[in-house]
Amino acid sequence: MKKQVVVIHGGDSFNSYKEYLDDLKETRIDIERFGAKRWKDTLDQTLGKSFQVIAPRMPNAGNSRYIEWKIWFRKLFPYLKNGVVLIGHSLGGIFLAKYLSEEKFPKKIGATILVAAPYFHRGRKNLPKDWILPVSLLRFDKQGGKIFLYQSKDDKVVPFADVKRYKKSLPTATERIFTDEGHFSLEKFPEIVRDIKRLEK
């Protein structure tokens, strides 16, 4: 039986449609990135035939809403098995942290891996309100399986302080700290492959 790995990609979120349009106008296009393969695209190949990688395309990634992602995420549940590994990159990471802190997941989770996940809390200003984490992540800690926190010190998208906030809320989580991987827009990610495969032992 294949081990399942669910990967939730990142995205952007804004407080208003105007903010979203302003961002579209100001953002420069990097033509080199359009055809580039990232670790999430090749994870099924690097993990091998004993794994099934499920990578849903979450709704409206450019202007994401938590409730929309939650509805779409739940559509996966009938297809998931006990022992599933959940991976969230960037906004996908805070999505998993929020969902697993507020809702009961219907299957036993083998591991949850947050990669460069932002930590939105009520003390931070100008954040999309629907993405703010609850005060306690206790439910996530209890049902998330083995929890990993990946962060790079040179990430220009997510402050390094955010991984420390997660660690404080999830004291048993395993940290994987890097110095020069930025926001993990990597072609290959051998460390995450290694951690997933070690769960089998």
C-alpha cells in the first residue's frame, strides 16, 4: 500500500480587492520562473513508487481566502488513508496549522511538515483576518502526528521569527533550520524527502 503525501502550495492574500489589484500592477514578472520545476512538482519522482503524492490546486491562490481553501481541502478526505503525511509550503503551511488547530481531521496523521509557514497572530497589523491563527495550537499538536518546521534564515517572504513562534506553540516539533535556502523555491529538496522516508522506519 502506497504511503500518501498531501502537498498544499502557497499563495497570497489581501484585505481587499483593491489591495490585490494594486499588487498585480506593481509585481514584476520573472519569465524564468514560468517553466521552472520546483521540489513540489517532482516530489513524486524523488520519493519513489511506494508513495502517492497528492497536490491539489487550491482555489484563487493569488487572492486566497481561508474558507475557500477549507471547503476544497475537505473534498480530499474520502480519498485519504491513515498515516497520511501533510506538507504545507508558505500560505499552505499556515493553512494546515489553522485547520488542524480548529478542526478535527478524519484520519490519523503520520506527520505534518510546515515549510516557510507564516505565523499570523492578532498582534500583527494589516493581515488578512481570515488567516489569523487561534491563540492555542494544542489541537494541532495532538493530531498533527510528528511535526516538522522548516525555515531558512535568509527568507525574504516569511520572517525568521515566525518559526520561533511555531516552536513555542508546538514545543515537541522538530526544527530544520537553513541559512541560505530563501523561501524554499528549490528544484530539489533532499532534506524533506529524507524526513518523509524516515517515518517508515
